[in-house]
Amino acid sequence: MKDRIRIGSGAAWWGDRVEPAILNADKGDLDYLCFETMAEATISAAQVRARRDPTFPGYDTYLDARIGGVLPGCLRRGTKIITNQGWINPDAAAERIVFWLRQNGAKGVKVASVNGSLITERVLDLTSTILENGEPTSSLKPNLVSAEVYLGAEPIVEALKGGAQIVVIGRVADPSIFLAPMMYEFGWDPLDHMHLGAGDGIGHLLECGAQVTGGYFSDPGFKDVPEPWNLAFPIAEVSPDGSCVLSKVAGTGGAINLMTVKEQCLYEVHDPANYITPDVVVDFTTVKLEQVGPDRVRVSNISGKPRTPTLKVSIGCTEGFIGEDMFFYAGPGALRRAQLAKKILEERFKIVKLQAEDLRIDFLGMNAIHGEMSPMNGPEPYELAVRVAARTKTKEEAIKVGREVDGMAVSGVAHTGKRVPHQDRFREIIGVWSSLVAREKVHPSINYFTS
């Protein structure tokens, strides 16, 4: 057993920056580099894209940039990689990673793909109730796109035991990606809820990348961090007892302090005493945090409770379309012109018989975020944008939004600033619902590939 391991974050979501991951690979002195690249709707969106684009390989669209960027440093250091960039096709992702290994001259490196999270064909047989509204999951059948269960760390551990130096997964709980190397290196039992609680808690601190190093933390004049343009992703130096020291690569911006760590401890945690994951129920209420040096925080005493008998399932369903566009006004009287433009559009949507389940015409800079709760006595803006959005059942109705906004260019109000659209102004909506499936009904599998 090692007396410590260094685990670095490589991403917090699909659109995250690549450069901090490369920095961690090159200078983080890591044993493991872990990528979290998914959100609730990622797999459903990937399934929708696969339906309309047969050339889409099904894995993270930034896989080449991420893996290609970090491999030189990881191969030089011997750093293992764990990533959920597999999305809906972990096997194809693994094969692509093998390509990059060969491009880097790496021979004999074993890559494992973990499958089993996609249960679209079986989900209505394995689940009963939608958690959000109590309706039967069978009611989702007409619009069902995909269903994926949140796997835990165990299949990743099995892949590591099988000799994999890189493990690529589809849907897996975010902290489980980081927990797996702790279980593997320290020999933690899957039912040891105290150690797993501590490890999953550390995983939660790492999973959101720069959020614990000062990202999404800056509030100028209130919560300042140095060089926020130069943020690094965090590194956890973990001990076998489940404690760790959080740090980052020297010379980078941002900050790791008690405030940033406390914020991330509570981020997206509804009940700090009962943070449910596939592996364990984490209890953050016992945590002890200590500032042990500049940009170094020791985390200890996170505890855990036995894991639940069920796993969460995300069920993606098509729910119509959104049509959206915007135009602009500036100078004295901008608000008056925007208000008239809104009235014009409301009437024209009646003329073209727009069938919308919801229609919003907002003024960016005034009421687009807080809506009716926005103050009505604020100063008149010098410039603003008018955003028009409608939720519809069909693509044809959604297209009407852009068509009527186009008309504002010459059939609207004085001084209308209209952008030239270079992309579709409608998109398909994927709604995400949740249910539970019995743990024993899910059977992950592992495939191996070698460079």
C-alpha cells in the first residue's frame, strides 16, 4: 500500500478549459489525472446528435484536445488517467485514446472501457416512478431518448486491477471517478462506508475543477483572488486514512483557502449530512478543514454512511423545441424602442398563429434574469438587447421566432440593430427526469484495448 497518492483534476464539465489539465499533467507530479466531462443532459444530447449525425462517434467532442494534450506529460510521469469522456460509446473513446497513445510512441499501454450505464432498452422494466412528479416512468415512453444509470467506483477499480493505465467510462457519479484510485491503491473495501465517505468527499471537492482553486468564487471587492485568468485545477494528496491536502501547481493564479473549500463542500449538496452517491452516503457535517500553508488546505474527518440499495437513473426525453433570437437598441430612448418592439412582436406572433407553450420577450440588462422580480425604478439603460424565445411542440413553430425577428430589421422600430444569423435559431429540448433502479439489476462490463 502506498502511503499517499496525488490525484489531479482534469475537467469539471464538457466545455471546461484544457490548459489547466495539461499543466497538471506536466507539472502536478500526479499518480492519477481524472476528467469529469458530463452534465445531467450530456448523454441525452449525445443521443440526439447521434440520431441526426451518423458520423458522430459518441464520445466527448473535446477528447482529442484533452487526451492529446495531457498524454505527453502523463506518459513521462507514469500518471494513470480516469475519464468519463466515453459518453454513449466508451469503446470508441478507448480506441481513439489508443490512437493517441500510438501517436506518442507508447506501446503496450492498456486502456479499459467501462460499459453498462446505458439502460435505455430496459429502463421502463427496471423503474417504476418518476422522482420529480410521482408519475409512472411508463408515461415517458413516447418521448424516451436515453436512460443511463449512475455507476460507482467499483468497475473502475476492477479495470485498474486488470492492468489498465487509462480507464474511460460513460455515465458515472462525478466523485466516483476520483474515489476509484483511492480504493485501488489503499485497498478500501466497497462496503467500508467510513473510508469511502472520506474518499467520495474528496472526490466532490475535486470534481468541479477550478471551483475549489478560486473559479466561480471571485466577487470583486468582496471575494478577490489573484490572477483569476490563470487558474489551475486542484490536486489532492491523499493518505490511506482518507485525509488529504488540497493544493495546486505553484505559480498559478486563484486561491485555495478555507472559503473556497467550504463553498465547494456545499456545492450542489442538498443535505450535507446525507450526500447520496452510488458508493456511499457522504456526511460533510463532521469535516475538519485546516489552512496548512499558502494555497494548501488539509481536509480530514469526512465521514460516511452505508450505501443505498438503489442507483439513480437519468432519463432523457424529447420535449419539443425552442426558437430564440435577439436584436439591439442603444442611445437615448433605447428602452422605449424596445418596449414598442416587444408589442409589435406579440401582435405579429398572433398574426402568424404561433403555437407556443411559453413565450418570453426579455430585455437583457433589465429583466432577463429575475423577470417580474426585477426592480422597476432602476436607471434607464443606455443600451440593451431584446431576447425573444418560445417553447413549441414542433420545429416549424420554433422557426417562426427567427422569421419574425428578421422582419424587425426593416419592418420594426427606428435604430433596430439586427445581427446576421449564421446558425439555426431553434434547438430541440431534452428534458431530464430521474428514477431509481435496484443496484443488483445493473451489470457493468469492461473491455480492454492495447496500444
